[in-house]
Amino acid sequence: MRIFKANRFLAVAALLSVFALTGCAGGSSEPSRYYTISAESISASGASSDARLHVRKFTIDPSYQRSNIVYRESPYDFMFYSRDLWATRPEQMLTQVTGEYLVKSHIFKSVDLKPMGKPDFELLGNVDAIEEIDEGDSQYAHLAVQLTFRKVGEEAPLWEKRYDDRESMSKRDAHSAAEALSKLYAKFMQDALASIANAK
């Protein structure tokens, strides 16, 4: 009888341990946190026109086509935060932010993310990398994006450029990564807007 009670006690203790580890015993798990790339304040030069622009939804390298924020500790590692997530997928987020920059630039009469009527020009983007890179005691945000500006119906671009750069992060966390990536994309767009204004 004592052996049966002892075995029953051990079984119950083991079961409670499993519940505690999986969070089934009522314990609270750490909530997910969401981040976004924001449009920074930049100056845009170039005369406005009556032309209409369609910003097409960006494409992205399949490796980064996820809500999790990617980080790397070497060229051979590819990891991602489990609870630190992008508010929307990176390609959608950068499409939206690009539209915001173009609206604020006043280069075009209208800027649409969805085609409204027939636009005169279109801007395409492809995201090759959007990630945090950790190298020893240093952390960087890394962003690589190709932008293509062309007339609607024509394959040859009026302007095209691939941007690939790093921005130092204040510390190793997803918030710092989102902040540094926002600053990095602002630099890209500062250059891109001036080039697009001259190419249209």
C-alpha cells in the first residue's frame, strides 16, 4: 500500500512539473512584442508634377518572408526572435513606408499603393536582407533593398539602384534593430527621392 501511494505521489509530481514547463498550470508566459519601420524626417528636393505614381508591393528574399525579426551571429547563422515580431511582414511594411516618403516629398500629384486609374510611373522594390547582425560586442542593423523606377508599361527603368548598408545599434534588442533599420532606410530614401525627381 505504501509503495502504491509513493508511486502515485511521484506520478502527480511529474505531471505537475510537465504542466509548469508547458505553461498549462496557469503560469503566464512572456507576451509577444511587435515592431515596425517608421518614416523618418528627411528633406526631399525636386519640383512637383501632375504625374501619378503607383508603388507596387515589394518582393522579398524568401528567407526574410516572415514576421519574426531575423538576427545573425555569423555568415553561417540564420536565427530569429521567437517573441519579437514585425507588426506586418517586412515587404508590406517597407512598401507602406516608401509610399509615405513619396507622399511627403510632393514629387508626384498622387501616390497610390493600389492602382487608382492608370498611373504614369511605378516604383518597384525588392528586399534582399533585413536583419540584426551581432559581431562580438557590436550590433548592427543590415538592410539591402533594390528600387526600380520606370514608366508604366515599359520594362527599361528610368532609374534603378541597389542599396546595401549597415547602421550601428545602441544595444542588442529588437527595438534597437527596428530603430536602426528605420534610420538606414531613411538614408536610402533621401538618395532615392532626389534621383527619382531627376529621372521622371
